[in-house]
Amino acid sequence: LGGTLAYGGRVEHRPVLNGEGRLVETADIERAVRLSRRVSGYALAVCVAGRFAYGAIRRRTADTGRGRE
């Protein structure tokens, strides 16, 4: 990431991310893909749990008559 970039005819020279570091290997990409999938799975689980919790709270509020004016 980084290096020479052109946006709308304007050229920018940005530092290269990890320019002095070792070269990327296949194992690095595989680890990054596993991490991305794991984070996506956790995010999905949190969203699903939040949706169920929201539904349960709404049902409980509707059953007790709270929240109505």
C-alpha cells in the first residue's frame, strides 16, 4: 500500500506501508483471510444477538404496556 498514486490528474507520492519490511508470503495472505473471516463471523454473531435482544425487549415492553402513551 502506498507509493505513487494519481487521483483526478493529481499525482501523490506516499510512503509505502512496510516498505523496509520483509516480502509478503502466501502464509501471510492466508492468515489475513482467516482473520478477516473470523472478524466477519463475530460481527455477524453480534448483529444477530443484538437483533434477538431488541426483539425480546420490544415484546416484553409491549406485554407490560410500557412505552405507550
